Amino acid sequence: MENHHEVLKTGGTRMKKKMGIVLLLGIILGGAGMIYYSTQSKMTMGQAIGKEEVAQKLCTLEGNVVRIEIKRDETTILEKEHQNWENPEHMDLTYDWQAVHEWLVAIRKIESKEAIYKVEDEAQYGIDDKSLIITLYDEMNRSQTFKVGKITEDKQLFYMTTDRMEGVYAVAYHDGQQLLRNPNTFVVGNLKIPELENIEQIKLTHNEEYTLSLKKLQDLGVDKWSLMDYYKGSHFIQTEVMEQLLETIKVMKIDSFAGAITEKEDYGLTKPQLILGLNQGWELSFGKTEGDLVYVRMNDQSVVYTMKKEALEQLTSYKPFDMISREVLELPLSGIKQIVLENPQGTYNLTLEYGEAGQVATEIVSQLDEIALNKEQTAELISTISSSIWIEAVLQNPEIEQKEERKAEITITCTLQNNQEEKIELIPYDINYYILRVDGVTEFAVNKDKVTKLFSTLSHMKKEKK
């Protein structure tokens, strides 16, 4: 019995050893199988996302392109009519034909650097519903579509796809930039500003609050710009100020096309900051600013452009009082017939004498009372008179001064060759100013010291002659 039990024990031990060996072999074989399966899976995935360097042109559309659709946030459509590109939604836009042509040529030349095949998820390359989509159509209505993805981490390549080829392609950074070009940059913004010599009227309307109306007038045969309707009377504008304003208008130009006015976006043009009007029918409205740009539109067009806001800043910098000539008497020498100056101390009568009709201005002489003056002396005296009646300030309550009709201390009456007469009255205000009344209209104050020096000069001239 004992031997029998020994046999059973020995047999059991052997059985356990065999089972252990079998189990160990199973584990080893199972692990090998897992390793094999894993390796095979990786190989399969590697084959599914194959990548190779390949140089091939991606645009295979052979016909002439006659329609372009560019879609990102919005869709822009360009259609070729004869030799012009037009936007059917904005027929008043003008496109640079050469710029569009060069862009299409650049697209046709794009070559891939790499090709990635059997891609299951193109989004990892930035190609999804938000991608830029460009579709080109030829005259047979055949098309090719391109989708532009993201840039590589080293910023050397862009990813893109085309519906005519399988896979994702990497193209040079420059080529990707060509595809990303904003179609608004193709727009030619022609302001069609009238030639400066043909501009007769300028209007600057500020926030719909007040308007500066400027008009070119003939004054004794000379073109002069005047500020109309802002003050009670018209006032000549300083020559240098007018030259600067015209130069600002001349160099204005469109930066780019921005979009169209909609119910959601008016670009600040429903209530513009400024409206510039030239002559009759030309108008440019300035809307809100963004960075160094301002939104503008021509007349009542729905399309909106951007412009450097420097033009807006310059146009809004013109203030009425800073624009007008401060010389109350601003007359050419050849236009004056007589000037009579009166103050409490006496009267001075300057009478100009001219040579025969048709003779040159060198024949002009004058008489200051009994004092004879040659042309140079006459011109110098008239210049002194003009610069002495100098506007210094705008009266705060001109209506009150107008009603009181205070007596003038000084009167200057100028008669022109055409017998037109202008009467200037100076009314004491304080130690620094006279109230200026011109032909019964009161709104400015003049420098008292300059007037005092003028009459001192006249008095001195008479005393010297005696």
C-alpha cells in the first residue's frame, strides 16, 4: 500500500510538471502571437498613412478659367466677361485683371513637395469644413477644387487637397500664401477724384453737426477760395491752408475692398464721422476706424473700402477760424481806387492814380492827402493797412454787440475800381481788442495794438512831409 501511495505521489508530481510546461508554452506562444499581431497592426497603419516625396503639379484643369469661387467665412465669386473680372453680387466693383491673371498662373504652377496617402482624418492637417476652398471653372464648366489646410510646425510647408487627386499634399510656403490671398486685394478702388483745377466747391460735413462749405470765387480776376455760410459773411481762406487741403484730397487712395453694408454691419457709415463733397455729385463718407484704417464709401454705394485714416485725420483737423484769412482788407493793388481812414485824431485819404488803360501796373502812384507816393511806397502802405486790421478772435456773443450798435472809434472805407465799397468799423472793447464791424455785421475782434501802430505810421508820414 505504501508503494502504491508512493507511485501515486510520483505520478501526480509528473503530471503537475507536464501541465506547468504546457502552460508555460501557451504563455510564450500567446505572447509571441500578441507581438506578431501588434507588429502586423503597426505595419498596416504604416501602410495606410504612407508618405513620400513627390513633385507634381496639382492643378490639372487645362481650359481657360472663366469663373472663380473662393469660400471661407463668405463666398466671393468672380466671373470673366471679355477681358474683365466681375463680381455678380457687386457689379460696381472693379477688379485688377492683371492681378487675378497672375494669381491664376501661380496656382497652375503649384507643385507638391510631399504626398500623404490613405489619410483617414484630414482634419489633422487642418483640412475641414472651415478650410479655405477655391474652385476654378473653365469655359466647358469643368472644375477643380482646392482645400487649403494648416502650415507645418517649421513653417516651411502648407497642406492642401484637390478633388482630382487622392491624398494630402504638402506645398511650399510661398505657394500656400498665394492660395490664401484675400480676394478683396484684387479690387481696384478708384475714387475718381476730379482734377484739382476743375474743383469749384468743397464741403466738409462733420458728424452731421456742421458743414464747412468752400467755394472758388473770382475776385478782381483772381481765383480765391472762400468759406461760405459758416460765419455771417463769406471769408477768404488762407492760400497755404487751401493748398494743403487740395493736396490732401489729391493723394487720397483706397487701401482695399472691405465688404458691403448689411443690416448687421454698417461699418459706421450710417452716421459717418465726416462726409467730403466735391462739386455736385461726388461724395466720400468716412465711417469707423480700425487700427490705422478707416472705412469709406463712395456716394450711396453699398460697397465699402478701407483707407489710411491719415486722410480723415487731416480733413477733420481743419477748423473754420484757422482756415480763414485774418486780414480784413485783402485786396490786389490794382483793384483799389481809394482808402479813407478815420480816427479821433484825424482823417487820412489814400487815392490811387493809374496810367492809361492797357498800361502796366508800374504806372500806379498814389496820394496820401498831399503826399505823393510811387508804386513801391503805395504797395508798402496798402500792405501795412491790410496787415494792421487783423482778426484775433471770434466774439462769444456777437448778437448782443450787433443789437447795441455802439459807435465806432475808427472807420476805414475802401472803394474799389468798380466803385464797390467796403466799410470797416472798429468799436472799443477792452485794452487788447476792437470789435470788428464790416458792412454792419459784427462777429470778430481785431488786435488793438496793430491798429494803433497803423495810425502812428500815418501820422509820422504826414509829419515827415511837413
